Amino acid sequence: MSENFIRGFFATLTILQSYLSEIVVGGGWAPFLYYRYLAGDRLHTPVLTSDIDLMVKHDVPIVEFKTIDQLLLDAKLEAIFRTNDNPPIIHYEGTIEGAEVEIEFVTDQNRITTGCGAGGSKRPSCGSTSLCVDSCRKHTEINYR
């Protein structure tokens, strides 16, 4: 496993440090953390995907006056719209500390309602106090309390 790949993962968590209590690491990174840091087995290497899946509740509160979107954009990542769905699935992509990263936020599909930003996507939908991804305010919003 590339140390550069691991560095990108931990750099992402560092950028999102103020939101770690709101985030659950998913995908291949969950067993990686389990084996390496909880079980103490550094020899076991689970299969990892190139993207970082982060699970969030449907409503994510704003922490320290910056949204998750703002933190990632401030880190020079780009919001990439991966589908033509309404809302589209968004990945944040770019380079952090020399490592290419792709981040996706996943939420409970059953909580997504109709209206602006709603649909079959597995990402948070909008609400009356939403803060939007600047490049697509009309179609894609992440709900914050």
C-alpha cells in the first residue's frame, strides 16, 4: 500500500478535524483503521479503494463557522459532479500534501425528501437553512442545522 495514499487519507481527516464527531469512515478505510490501529495488526492490509467514503447524518451542523464544503474548497479540492441526477453525486477531488484524493459523503437515502436537491442520490439534500456548493446552488445543496 502506498504511503502517499495513506498520507492523503490522514491529511483529509486533518482538514475535516472539526467535523470528526459528525463523520464515520466507511468503505475500505474502515477495516484499514481497525486492523492497523485497533487490532494492532500492521501486516494485514485490507483491500482499499481509491476514494474516501465518509458517512454523515442527513443534517450536519456547521462547526466553527465553516461548512465541510468550505473546508474542502479552502484546501484547494474541487467539487466534481459525477452524475446528471438531481442532485448529482459530488466527489471532492484534488491533491492534498502531494497525494491525490477523491472524497464522497454518503448518507441514509431514506432521509432524502422531495424538493430542491432531492432525488435518489446517496448524499445529503437541501433544507431551509442550507449552505450550497457554490458552483451549483440551484441543484445541489448540503443540509446544515
